[in-house]
Amino acid sequence: MNDVKVIGKKIIRLEEVDSTNRYAKDIAPEAPEGTVVVARRQSSGRGRLGRRWESPEGGLWLSVILKPEKPDLRLVFIGGLAVVDTLLDFGLQGGIKWPNDVWVNGKKISGVLTEGKGNDYVLLGIGLNVNNPLPPELSGSATSMMLEIGRAVTLERVLDKLLFHLDVWYTIYRERPDLLMARLRERTFILGRTVRVTEGETTMIGRALDVLDDGSLLLEVGGELKRILYGDVSLRPV
Ligand code: BT5
């Protein structure tokens, strides 16, 4: 067992819940920082912008309650970086698709959802496909650790590693955000590539140049530089 500092000091384990983020939100005001809510199944797992997150048994579905002094956009990267490090522990090479996905071999294996209430708390929700089945409609775009490794992996080991890496990245986020951003740039596989970015009602095609220090994406569109604060990136530009 790893020596846990903040994240995972307290773990609440549930058989089934609608969404661990929803559950975590209810207990967040009183819960100690670093409390983890993990469920075997979610009946209404959620992605960003009200999208659905498939969460059958066999995957890792969890939320961490964080109470940083000044939460910002970069908190979501803690999730992606910790997932990439966890995958490496199992021999898998993952990359981050800004801002919140982790991909392996061209497919999405993990998604991160941060939700917060002002400066009071942030819920860092992480979904990682481990041994769970994937619905047929996602088979072309999603993958799991089991599919990539060729056999099932012990969920508890994956959880243990993920909590360890989350704790490390949360410490780095607070003490050396410059290091966090440097690693993020290394792990972000869309840089230099032409992508389609949807931000609200607007869709742009451009070249992803960099992730800026505040966590936003720098995009070159027709010779002009655009700073994207929050958006969806597609690797299929047309
Ligand atoms: C995300 O949203 O990628 C964030 C997912 C966060 C899920 C965790 S699980 C624990 C915690 N509790 C919650 O209720 N949520 C968090 P987004 O970028 O909007 O991606 C959603 C899209 O990913 C969907 O529209 C599908 O296309 C695809 N998708 C759904 N389920 C998937 C899965 N299991 N694996 C891969 N892709 C999936």
C-alpha cells in the first residue's frame, strides 16, 4: 500500500450511485479534503456539457473532493497526468487530449470532469475504463486497459496507483505549477496537429500550438492566434 498524504485518506466505497460527482457534491461542504468517492457502477455517469459517461461494473469511477486555496483551470490536468502515470505502471503509453481526455492507441480510455463551487471546493471526477465492457457505439472511439493489455487487471491495484499519482500531482499543482505545466505539454499529443475546436457555438479549424501557463489552448487559425479557455478538440478536422 502506498503512503497516502491527502488524497485517499478517506475512501467512501459505493456499490451503485447515479454519479460519484453528484454524491461527492452533497458531502463536499463537510468532507475533509482528499476524500474519495468510488462506485462499482454509475447509473447516470456524466461527462461534460450534460453528456453521458458509460460506467458499467469493471471500470474505475471516482471523485475526489479538493479544497485548494485558489482553484483554477489547471486542476483538471492533475487527473489526466495521474491517469497517464497509472497507465505507465501497467506498461501502457497514454497521451492527453486537451483538456480532459486520456487516449491510448488512438482511442479514449479515460475522461476527467471537474465541477466546483466558487472557492469552496472542486470535485475531480475520473472515469477510467479498466475491465468494463464498452457499448458497441463506442467501440471505434473508446478502449480499456483490459483491451490494450490483453487480460483483466486488478481494479484495486489500479485504484491504489491512481490515488498515489493524484496525490503527487496535487502537491505539484500547489507547490510547482510550472512543473505541472511542463509535464502537461510533454504529454499533450495534439500539439503541432491540425484540429477542430468547438467552443460554445463556435467551431474553428486550426493548429494547436501550445498549452499556456493558465491552462488554455493556443490555436493558430488562418495566421491568427486564438486562446481557447474551454472547448472540445476533435482530431478529425474535416
Ligand atoms: C468526459 O466528458 O470525458 C468526462 C468523464 C468523467 C467521468 C467521471 S466517472 C466518475 C465521475 N462521476 C461522473 O458522473 N463523472 C465522472 P466528455 O469529454 O464530455 O466526454 C463524454 C463523451 O465520451 C461521451 O459523449 C461519449 O462519446 C464518450 N464516452 C462515454 N462513456 C465513455 C467511456 N466509458 N469510455 C470512453 N468514452 C466514453
